Amino acid sequence: MAACGTDNAERCSDSDRVLSFYRNSTILLTGGTGFLGKVLLEKILRCLSVRKVFLAVRVKDGRKPAERLQELLKDVLFNRLRHDTSIEQLLERIEPVEISLEADGVGLGMDDSTEARLLQETELIFNVLASVKFNESIKNAVGTNVGGTRRVLLLARRMQRLKAVVHVSTLYSNCDRPHIEERVYDDTLLTPDSVLMLSNLLSAGEMDGLQHCLLGSLPNTYTFSKKCAESLIQQEYHDLPVGIFRPPIVLSTYREPIAGWTDNLNGPAGLCLWTVKGYVRVIHGNGSKRANLVPVDYCVNAMLVACFDVAARSTGRRRMSADQLAAGGGKSWEPAQPVPVYNYLYARPNLTWGRYMSSVSMGFDGWIKRLCWHHSYAIVSNRTLFRLLSLCCHTVPACLLDFVRQLRGKRPFYRRMVSKTNRFLETMSYFGLREWQIANANVVRLRTLLTPNEASLLEFDLSTVDWDEYFQGYIPGIRRYFLAEPAAKERRACSTLSLGWNRRIQFLCQLFHKLIWVLICLKLGHRLYVARNLFSILIS
């Protein structure tokens, strides 16, 4: 992949339509302080010659947007950008905008002067704002993912220079279907308007009581709220130049701007780290099922090209006059074809959950903080067998380790962690036991829009990912950038400090295995041959 910098204006040729599209443009980015939003912001600033980025930021822990932006730019993710551009120059291209989803019922809570400038200057919108917790309360999930989307699009409808809006959804917004087309499915029990009305009228407890009925066959509040947001766009905002981008499970960076960067343990990242640490030894899933995983830098590149395509699809629409706009209830574009949807899976996935789990240990050097058990795992698809093995391999060892901690005068720790990981495994099992047939014609077509120069700067073809190379830096990246553990050389220098603890862990593992062996022998008596085989299956 070719390197890019802030000098793309000089290197961009007239044939580079996508790069030219972004030149001197003004972008509104919501969700820019999240995982996907950070990488998108860095890519825009480093590789695209945009005029300005309005960064929509909420007040958090008493920190104003300007403070959060300063903190954001200090992240190691922006090191490459800061090497080429000073912080002062960056701040000239980024303007933090304070928003609130708790303000009034329609706006983003901005002051009048800021809102007026956004309405006058904004040309492109990336709506990445979302609550991504699978176990989020349904009231919060709906308020953020559906209500937040409505607020952004109500603002977009009033923008005079608007060219395109990219709304980031998820590939699993329709995961209750075996075949997922690139279209919006309007088959929820209630309309998005009704769901929002219920969320506004009822308390969190009352909404939780209705959750089972509202979700239907969807597995969690995240997928449900994302599906509702898509329906809202199709039903009420199809007249806008808007497209829906559906990424699958997004992993850490592959190469850009640095390899292995992540800032969270959501999804498979948490699964693999807890497996390496020994908290997870049994996984409820199917190792032969395809894993729909993408590096975040590839995902961002696909989003940028999709934005260009959304604008191109909307070119030629007749703008309505002010009188027509008022008569039409505020709609600024004529009704047209269905909202374009981009299912981001460019190539047929060649990665299975079994390969993912076996590959993540490639970058593990054997030393890690808070080691619970030695690294080993089994993937089982039978729920009853999973629960039995989870009891033997998760709960019992955790009780044993906590007993040792209490003998040493320390508070129990491992049972709480096992309880947390078991809930996580139950959530992930829905996606690990299934696979989907996913249409991706729109994403495949995006690649044909790029010149060779643009394709090297905005690579998103997943067939070019060397997964062995990727996983070499996967665990090291999590440990370095999220856990802030020392680098490999420093770990080797201090590894002797943890050698005693690792030896104690190995001793406890051996003791536990022998204890199970003795219990089985006592239970089966003379059937030692059967017992030996059963025990081998249990611990393999």
C-alpha cells in the first residue's frame, strides 16, 4: 500500500476522481472519538486534502470538546500525522463542535452560530456516532443509534451544499436472515417512529420489560437499534443523498497508519486476549464457520470510496425552491431510488473462527500480565457440552485460584472475571455458530471507480490481506496500544520477575489435571482404559 501524506493536492491527477472529490471539501464527522471514527479522522487528515473537518464531540467527564480533541491528537495513532504536520496546523483543519443527544427533541444541541456555519459549509457527513455495546439497555441503544441518527439527518436536510451522507450501520443488522442483500429490510414489529416514541415515553425498566417483544429474532439491542436506524433512513430520509455502509466485525489496523493499533477489547479482540491469558479455555462456536472480520484501516478506505459513490448517484437531482421545500415538509431532494447499501465484504472470506483462534497466538511470546491459566482452548458447538466443560475448565479453576489468593490475604478476583467472560461467550456464540450468504455487488463495484493511484492509497480489497502477517502483530498490538504493556525487549528484561508466578500457574494446572484424573478413576473403578480416554478428551 502506497504511503500518503498531506501533499496529495500536488500529487493528485485529474483522473483521480475520488481524491479530487475530497479536495477542499468540508466534512462533518460524528463519532470521531470512537475506534472507527479515530482511524477515519486520521486517514482524512493525512491522505485527503480537505479544507476542514467539523468534529462533533459530546462533553464527557467534564471535559469540553476542545480538551477531548487535544487528548485525541496525542494518541499514538496520530504519531505519523504529527510527524508531518504540527498540532497548530492540524487544529486549523479540525474544529470541535459540542453536541448533546439530551438537548431538545430535534437538534444536536449546538449553539446557533455554530449550527449556522455547519449548515452553510458542510458538504459531506460521516455518521459514525453509535452505541456498540451488545448488552446496552434498549432505551440507551435506541436513543443513541436511532434518535442520534434522526438528529443528524434532520440537520443534514437543512444543509445547502450537502453532497453525501454515509451512515455507518453493521453487517449484522439483519442477522436473523440467512441471506443478506444490499437493501434495507423494513420488517420490524414497530416502525422506527413508534420505537422512538416508546423510548421517550417509557422508563428504562419499562423498556427492558418490552425488550423481548421488540427484538423478535434479533440477538441483542445493538443489532435491533441499527436495523431500526436503517428503516428510519429508508422511510423518512430517502430523498437525501444518503448511503448505508455495513461493516462486519472490525479488528485492529493492518498497516495504516501503524500495524496492530486498537483502543478496545470489543468482540474477538477480547476473546483472543482472554484466551491467551487463560481465562477462556472453552469457546461456544463452530471452528469451521466463516468469520467476517476486517481490519479497520481497510474498512475506513471503503467508507471513503462509498461516500464518493453516494454523491455520484445523487448528481443531477433537482433542488427544490424554498416554497417547495416548505410545502414538502422540509424535504430538500426529490424522492428517488432506494437508499444505496454497501455490505462490506469485498472477497469471499477465507478466514474461519478456527483459523482465527489458532492464529492469534502467533504473536504471543509467552509472557503476559495476570496470567490465569496456561494457553489452551477448545471450540465446541454443543451447548450442553460447552456448559459442562465451562464448569470444569472455567469455574472450578477460578475457585481454586481465588482460594489460593485468599490464603495469601488477597481479595478474590478470578471468579468475577470468569463470570464476565462467560457472559461474553454467550453473546459471541450467536455469531460463532452461524454464517450468512451476503450480497456485495455495490462494494465490488466501488473498486472499479478507483485509478491505480487511488487504489494504492485507498486499498480495501480483503483478498490482499495476508492474515498470517496480520496476526503476527495482532496480540502484540493489543498489548502495546490498549494494555500499554512494555515492548518485547523490555518484556524480556523483566520476564524473570513473572517467572515464579508462571511456574505456580503451571503447578496448579498440573495439580488440577491430576485431581480430575483421580476423581475419574475413583468414579469408574476398574474401567481405567475408558477413564483415560475420557480424560484425554476433556483436557485436549
